[in-house]
Amino acid sequence: MISPTLRAGVAQFLRAHAPFSMMSDDDLEFVARHVELAYYARGETLIGPDDGPPRACFILKQGLVEGLRRQPGRPDSDPEPMVQRVPGEMLPVSALMAARPVMSTYRAAGDVFCWVLPKAQFDELQGRSPVFLDFCKRRMASLLELSHQSLQASYAAQATQWRTIEAPLESMLRRAPVTCGPDESLRAVFERMERERVGAIVVTTLAPGGGEQVQGIFTRHDVLDRVVLPGLSLETPVRAVMSAPVVTLDARQSVGDAMLRMSDRTIRHIPVMRDGRLAGVVAERDLFVLQRRSMQQIGDAIGRAHSVAELQLPAAEIRQWSFGLVAQGVSASFITRLVSRLDDQLTARLLELKAAEHAVGLDRLCWLALGSQGREEQIAASGQDNALIVAEAAAPQEREAMEAFARDVNAALTACGHPSGRSGIVAGSPHWCLDPAQWRALVEGWIEGDGPEAPREAGVFLDFRPVAGAAALAQALREHVAERAAAAPRFLQRMRTAALRHAPPQSWSAGVLDALFGAQAAHIDLEAHGTTPLVDAARVFALTRGVRATGTVERLEALAADGVLAAEEARAWIDSFRYLQGLRLRARQEGAAPPPDDPDVLDTRTLSTLDRRILKEAFREVRRMQQRLAAHFPG
């Protein structure tokens, strides 16, 4: 039992670190009353796999502790530092929670002082402190919540300009919907819209089981094109000019869902349903409060463009707009989806323009987005990775025209700020402009062959997603790939080996290495060492089960639902991936990622103490996922 003075010192130290910074004074006093100070000299082991289930929790006070483990897939290798613990951190939380031995050997890397809390009191603390229990169960998620709160506080003034994207649409409804029947005249509809001061009216009928069925929608935006210019009589029933069918959403769905649906369908209003009844209508202006330039406006500019030159401005605005969302604390996964959707619109418009120039029918081909755009994980200013499926029966002259068309589209995308990606995979290359039979043969070559480029090329291509043209061509190829890959263990083994080549830095310790080895050690490539290992591992796991999803988060969620991954580990990996993506976006927005030609290289000295800790936890989860992958494919 330590003295009251020392207890006060312990509590003061703990208040500077999560989760203790969020706990009550009584709970901090409980910890301070039950810990004992321990010292470990350099090279001494705090706990190892042979010690059985841990009997205490170590709270590091001073020094550095390394967790040593063998490299994934290399059981005969010497143990190497895989994780590091710095002052304020606890170990081994996961082993304590599961009452199992640790999987790493934790060893002092110098003089180490730590507070030791017996397991009985560790368990009691979980019972008395919901904050502590939640942190132990959801360590990564809890740290991310703290980071998000910090980011929101930093941009508090700007955050008022953006509706919380996770909020339910229910929260956006301000008035009852204005409706009419399908047989009502345009005169009656116009009078009602003017009287109610609304920009849209929903056309409804009674549903068979009660409630309402939305038959269509008519907006002020439709008046000129559908009524005035055609010279329609005001006695015309509204059914003749309404938009149908109508996209509707449930009131429990989020603001973000509505934003994405508006972007996909190029619409400005969405009826919202609650228990089978029309609850209201959300408009674009409700979702983008005070935004200088909205997603819909950028999409409209893309749709109106008639040349590559006219598309260059909205293409640049996509980047600037996304940076504004970063500054307002919008989640990275949502931003990357928005950027990918807008880039889809940009690509689709370029395809329309170039198809007309080359006399190519878009119904005779399918343009595929690959890599990050295919996964809808595109970071601003990403390079282009794409391919083309051409109709099986295309004549040689038509094939030549399609190849020239694809090269022209690639050049136009480059002019709009999307240079060719590092993979070199572009639709304008004859190797990536193939008919379905040729694509199946190429996939077969990857699966059955031994070419050194196969895992790399397959890794980029297998994230494909149709952007424009005959989507059925892509769907048929997706089914073929899913069935063949799942039944090809040798191919999966090669993909697994390739996925383990990229890993987090061996000994990164949130700034400690900078003091030991100089400034170079503080620079980390967030893509190569962070997101790429997660993306690659999720892809391999998805291939083993025939998962059709292409996004990393969607793949992990599907694998958890299928029982391949535990829900808890999948959630930790999703959280880590989203955090790393957010850090990449923030680095670009804040200009804190030198050098400019490699924006994913981050100087970690620019990070806050909290972000350094979260980054280290994220890297820890990346290693865990790779270890899981190595165990799934031993050898």
C-alpha cells in the first residue's frame, strides 16, 4: 500500500493518459491505492508466453517496453520487436480480458518503471468503471472516439457548416410532406406548391395495406423542361410529367445515405418513409448547409461539360471540396466514397464525350474502375487504374476503334488530374482492353501460372467495379473470378505471400525512434505500411470465401457475417483502416506530409500525442491481421 502523497502522484500521472483521463476521481483513487511500483532493467522480461495467463496489468510509467514475436509466416525466425509500449500505456490488456497467455514476450528496452495492478483489482475496476471496461473491450474504437472529439474541437467553427453525416434522416424533417394524387391537374399542383412554399411535391396513392405508395415526384426544376417548353396545358394530370420511379429512404437511414444516393442518381429531393408512410422530403440544400460548393453543384458542372477543358475545373473542385470535408471532421470512409462517386461521374462524362468522337457504342463495352477507385477508397489526387471489357463479337475494326477510344479517355483523365497509377494498368493498353473470353484467359493465367507479376496485377484488377457501359459484362466476369479463385488454393497461397510483403515499420514507437535514430525514422509511408497490408489481407480472405464485395470495409463486414473472422477483430481492423485513411486525408489537407511527390509519407512528429498512440495501435492491428492471414495459410 503506497502513501497518500504517492497515491496523489499516481493519479496525477494517470489523468494525462486514456482511458484514465476519462475516469472518475474515485476510480483513479482505487487504481492508485492498489498499484505497486516495479523496476525492470534492460533485457528483463515483464511477461512472456510461457508464464501462463497474466496475473497483473502493467501500466508503464517510464521507459520503453518491446513486444517480441516471430514474423508472420516465418515460424523458424528469431523473435523481433513487433510492438512497443510507451509511458501511459497498459499491457497485456487482451490477454487479461481473455485469461490466456500473451503471444509476445514483453521485454524492457532500457530502464523501465511501471505501476503493477493485480488482476483481481483489474477485474474489479472493469466492474466499477464503465469507461475502463469499454476501453479494454474496444481499445481502438475508444481511442478513435477521442481523436474524433479532438478533431471536431479543432474545427468547431467550421463544423457548424456540415450536418452530422451519421444522423438519421428523421432529424432533418422540419415539416409534413406536401402531396398530391397522380390525376390532379398541373394547375392544382402549382397552386399547392406556391401556397406551401415548397420546391417539390410528392405524388402518392393509398397502399393496399394502409399507408402510402410514392408514385412520383415533381419539382420546380422540372417546370421549364417538362411543362413550359413543350407547351402543356395546365389541365394536364401531374402523372404525365412527374419523375418515376422515385428513390425513397427510410427515416432511420443516415444523412450520409441520402447524400450518396443524390450523387448516384443526380437528384435533389428524396422522400423519406416511416413505417410505410411518407414522413417528409429532404432536399440537397438541407444536407449541405452553407457549403460554398456542393456535391450536386459539382455533379451538375460535370454533366453540363462538353469538352475535356470544361471538365478540368470541376475535377479540381472535387479535390478542394474533399479537403473542406476533412477540415470539418467528416469521416474518411465517407469522404473517399464521395470522391470515388464524383470521379465515377467525371469518368462517365468523359466516356460519353469520347464515345461520340470515336463513334463507339457504350452498350458494347464496360469501363472498369480498378484499385482504390474500384474499392471506393480513393484519396484525393489518386492515379488512374482502369480496364475495358469489349463485346465478345466485336469485329477487328470495332476493336481498333475501342482501343483508340480508351487511349483517348486515359489521356483525358490525365488532363483532369488523374495520371496513370504506379501499376501501369490502364484501359488504353491492349493488355487491359479485352473481350470476356480474353479476360477469363488472363484470370486463368494468374490462377494457374507462375508469373512473378501475377499477384501484383491480380491485386489491382480484382477490385474492379463497373463505371459505365454494359454492367452485365462486369457482373459475369465477377462471378467467374469469385468461383475460380475460391477453388484455387495455390493461387490464394501466392496472393497471401504477396500480401505479407508490406508490413508496419518494425520498431516504430510514436516518436521514440526519432530521438534514437534521427529525423528519418520519424517518416512513415501510411499507404505502404498501413492501408496496403489491410487492403491486401482483406482481399485474400474475401477470395477464399467468394465474397463479391470490393471495398475493404465491406469485405471485412461480409467475412465477419460469414463467421470467417470474429466480429471483434473485424471491427478493430475496420477502425484501424478508417483511421489510417483519415490520417492520409488530413496530411494532404493540412500540408503536413512531405515530400510533395509522395504525400503518403508522414512526418509523425507533426502528430499529437493522442494520434501517435492511435497510429501505433493501428499498426498493431495491422500486424494482428497479417498474423491471422499467415495462420490461415500456413507454410
